[in-house]
Amino acid sequence: MIQWGKIFGLGLALCFFMGCAMASSPVSGFIYMDVKGPITADAGASAVKEGTSCATSILGWVATGDASIEAAMKQGGISKVATIDSNSNGILGIYAKFCTVVRGQ
């Protein structure tokens, strides 16, 4: 015999203990998200190089990475920043990724 009370209780417990992986974004989408957005720009600087730095999250329980502007500048060999943009990805609250994209010289 199926014990519906135990099944319901287990489902409810899973909802409370399950984390949600979300990335910062101008808009959000729970099922799927792939959004690019601006952070800042310097109209006087030219963008000949590009560097990216990212951080990821799984279930909102484990998050790793360095999505800092400094890390993106280092990765792209940039000393003078022209623009800083972001890219956010997420799938069902299970996986999320946030990247900082720096362009400059």
C-alpha cells in the first residue's frame, strides 16, 4: 500500500533542501537563461584585446571561480579598460555561470 503522506513529506523536504543556482543578470529565467548585459564603458578607450573570467554554481550549494574584473584583465593581457560586460547562463536552477568580459588595451 502506498503511503501518500510519506511521499508528500519527502517531496516537501526535497523542495526545502534543494538549492537553486542563479547568476546575476538584468533579467532572469528559471528554466533556461543566456543573457548578456553591460557593466561599464569608457568612451575614450579603444578595445583591441578581450579577457574573460567566470564563476559557476551547482544547485546553489557549491560555487567556484573568479569572475572579477582583475582576473579578466589578467587573462586578456589588458592594462587599460574600455568596456566591461557580463554574460549569465543558467539551467533549471541546477547550474549557473556568470562571466565578466573586459575589453581594452
